[in-house]
Amino acid sequence: MLISILLAVSITLMYAAPLMFAGLGGVISENAGVVNIGIEGMMTIGAFCGAAVGYFSGNPWWGFAAGGLSGGLLALVHAVASISFRADQTISGVAINFIGPGLALFLSRKLFAGSAMTKPVEHPIPTIFGSYAAKSSNLLIKAANIEMTVPIVFICALVLWFVLYKTSWGLRIRSVGENPAAADTLGINVYKIKYVAVFVSGVLSGFGGATMTLAVMNYFTQSTISGQGFIALAAVIFGKWKPHGTMAACLLFGFAQALVVLLGGSNSKIQIPSSLLSMLPYVLTLVSLVLFVRHSTAPKADGIPYVKGH
Amino acid sequence: MKGKKALSLITSLAIVGVLLSGCGSGSTPGAPSGAAKATFKDGMVTDVGGINDQSFNEGAWNGLQKFGQKNPGVQVKYLESSQSSDYSPNLNQFASNNYNLVWAIGYLMADAVKASAKAYPKVNFAIVDDSITPTPSNLTCVLFRAQESSFLVGYIAALKTKTDKVGFIGGVPGTVIDEFEYGFRAGVAYGAKELGKNISVNVQYANSFSDASLGKAIAQHMYAQGADIIFAAAGNVGQGMIAEAKAENKLCEGVDMDQAKLAPNNVLTSALKNVNDAVELISQDVKEGKKVGGQTISYGLKDGGVGIPYTAQAIKMCGQDVIDKAKKVQQDIIDGKIVPPYNKATYNKYLTTLK
């Protein structure tokens, strides 16, 4: 029983970690008033760069950093389009979702002899008990042996929450998302705040992608990132645009997936058709959305380009 | 506001550009054009996986290239589809350019190829992994008896398991994955009988071909429940399984291509589907004027359409004795002494013959 619970926890965390990174990315961008549909594209480029740099450098942490940086750089494209040129943020985000996978594929073919997938990373991101767990015969340790990315994402969430709600910087970010004109009259550099928020959003999304290729798997293929960015985006709304809410939403989704895994299988005690079981995460999400979340209001100026002096 | 308009224009152009770049024209590497006038033109249309998918499309293209190299005067070419609406235009582009044979790679193109075959009755078409009935007289359907390679993979799992528990992870349930599941289970049962023990198979479907995290989670659960070898026929989901096997230092079995290179110390063997051989064989037949249209051709162990790797790597992982035994079973399947089941009904029938 204890093992099952631990297994459920570790599957939940493993499944949710990439979503949580990307969700946090969505939170900071949208709190600064920039809708970020492009999370999926930023995750894809982050996943590729994470795997590629992790492979060539032999060090997963360089890969992880590169994943974040590449996501941030791609996010800057979104920032230039949607902040400086005031393009429609949805369209710009959709474009990012095309550019991300396209660029990843292009680079992969260049760097890996025409292949659409990278070579496996020699050293993936370690787990908290590391090689000790592989040698140990203790099932409890094996079940609780989560990847290092999990504590990192919780630290990121804590930092983001602290910055957003306990520092003047956070107040500025939120004010830019709520009422940029008022923030501007108070001397806040609206554009700068938005740029930084979108960049950080891309870095976090890139971390999410790199988590997929360096912790969950150990190489990149075209379908490594398939919808995680959109689930993260939904989690942002589900979590009322708050870091803790978004984290909870991702964990709920991950937990539902863990239930699917633990209840499924032909030697499970209760036999539920797998196709029905697979609906569980979505049904659970929908039900809790209706029951517990109800009013989820975006930052007032979310998605509206800011024009100085208008 | 001017800036905004200009930017939306640029953005939309960028989107259109990206969309266009994926599909259609401009993909003719390897085509020995410019040489003497082509006497036989052989083209293939990829599904959305693209030409470098490390699986079906790439395998088919390798086969086609080999065919082109062996036969002077043959021109080979591929067109990539970036979305399902590209299938018909791509197929028709080949057909209207007087190609002798046009390949549709993957069952996703079944409807498109059926329509094209009707529209261009003089062009030969072939589709991989789908059987269209009634088959138009200018269309060849190519199937693979995946149950035969899966049987061998299951047999090896039975010989190698130490816990007497193995696992199977399926993608989305359906006739193609059924062949893998029941072939594998029959192979395990055959091996278990040979060893005189009971080996249980834990079967779980991911209902996805793409969610690698889910594959990893299912593998983690199966290993925790005591399975020591898992076989996945689930696309990208299976890659999550391989990652978990590597992390836990357990064994697993790959699918479609030799996946040993992904985790050389963990992938025991793989159930291969040699699309390249099939593409090459049928192209050769059509070129020689043999009548292959209007029928479904199914490839198995006998003709090398499916199989398992007998590489040095495989011998290192399985051991020479297991490989030798697998070869013997392979011969029995080729000789028809063993008929691997391909769905639940045939599997249950097969089990009764084992007793």
C-alpha cells in the first residue's frame, strides 16, 4: 500500500514537472499582460536544445540551462512582435508554435546527420537518490526516487510566488498586467517589465521542455512535446493566473494520470476499460473546474497591447 | 497602428511560409536526375511523421533509394506531407507527372490513395500498413505480420525473465497493435511451456502514441510490480519505457526498428518491421511488369518483412544460446509449424493447442 502511494506520488511529480515549469512561465507572462500561446513552441525548442547541449557537453545541467536560454530567446521574438510592434498576441504565439518545432527539426537535421531525433544523452538529470536507488533493493526508495527537476520546479514556484506577491518588482509586474497606463504614470517602464516577464516565461517553458528530454526521457524526437504546452496553458487559467494555483492544477492533472496508470493494466484488481480510464484526467479536470474554480479572471489588461499615451 | 498592421502581415506571412515549407515540393535528394532519361519513376508520399521519422517513412525511403541505386534509369523521389490535407495533392502530383508507381506510406493515407487510384487508373499505387477492400486493380496493399516478430520477442522475454513476470505496453488499441500484443503473449506462453513454468504478462494500453511521460509511468508501475522485461508497441510512448528501463537498469524490448542504440544495456531485442525491404521488393516487381495490383501482400518472417535483429549487440544482450533458440522458433514459424495468433480469438485458440 505504502509503495503504491509513493509510486502514485512519484508518477504525479514526474508527469507534472514539465507542465509545472511551463505553467509558471505562463503565469509570469500573463501577469504582465502578455498572453503566451507559444509555450508549446518554446518548450519544443527548449527540449531540443536541452538534449543537444546535454549530448555534446556530456553534462545535463548545461543542457538544462541551454534549454531555458533557448526558450527565452524564442520568447523574445514573441516579445518583439507583441510588445514593441503590438501584434495580436494570439497570432504571434501561434507563429511561435510553428517556429519552435520547425527550428528544432532544422537544427536536429544539421547537428545529427539528417536525423529528426537527437542521440541519447549519456548522463540524464540525476534522481534524488541517484545510483544508490538502482543498487538498493528497497522498493520504497525506488518508488520515491524522483528526478532533481522536481525540487527545482518547486523552488522556482516559491521564488515566483515571492517575487510576484512580496516584492515591489512583483507589484510592478502585476500592475502592468492590470492597468499599464496607471503604472506608466507612476514611472514604471511598462515595456521593460513586459519584456523581462516574457523572457522569463520563455526560460521557464524551455526548462519544461528540457525536463522532458533530460529527466523524463533522454533524447529529443519530433513528438517529445505533444500538447504539454497547451495543458500548461489550461493550468494557468485553472489556477487563476497564480503560481500556487497553477502548480496545484498541474499536480491534479499529473495525479489523475498516475491514477490511470495505477488502476490500469491487466493485473489490476478492478478492471476498467482502458479507453474509459484514459478519460479520467480530463473528466477530473473538468469537474474540479466547475466545482472549485468557477470564477477565474485574467489580469485586466491581459492580451491588450500597451500603447504609451493612449 | 501602422506598425501593428505591418507586423500582423509579417506574422501571417511567416505562418504561411512555415506551413508551405513543410509540405509539397522541393524534396528530391538522392534522385539521380540529370542522368539518362528515367525509364521508371517511383515516388513516395510520407505521412505527417516526415521523412526522418526513424520509423516507417525513413525505412520506406531507404528501400526506395536502394531500389534506385540497383536499377539504373530509375528515378525515385519523395514528397513530405505536413498535414493530412497534403496527402491527396501529393499523391496526385506524382500520378499526374506519369510516375509508374506511387507509394502511400501509412494507413492514414488509405482514403486518399483510394481516391487517387480511381482518378489515375493507369498509375500503380501501393499503400503500407492498410488493407483496402475491395482493392482497386491498380493498388497494392502491403501488410506486415507483426505477430510473427512479436512472437519471437515474447519468446526471448520468456527465456530471459527472472521474475516470471513480463509486461506489454500498447499504444491505441486496434487491429495493428493486437498483432503485437497477442503475438507477444503467445510467444511468452510458448517459451513458458518450453521451460515448464508460468509466466504472467501484464498488459496495459496508454491510449496514446505520443505521450512519452505516460509510457515512462506505466513502465515504472510494471517494474514496481515485479515485471523485469517489458515490450512496447506504442510509438513515442515506448520511448518513455526505454528511458525508464535505462533509469532503473531493467530490460525492455523495442519495436519497428532496432532500438538498441537508444539504450544499449537495456534493450534486449526489437520487433522489426522492414518496410524498406517490402518497398524495394514491390518496386522491383512493378518495374519488371509483374501484376501486383488489386491485392493485399502480407510480409512475415519468411520474406524478411518482419524479424528481430541478430546483430552482435543482440547476441551480447540475449546470449548466444537464446539467439540460437529464437532462430529455431523463427524457422518453425517460417515452416508453418507455429502459427502466431494476431487477435484475441486466435490467441485463445492458440493457447488450447499448447496444452
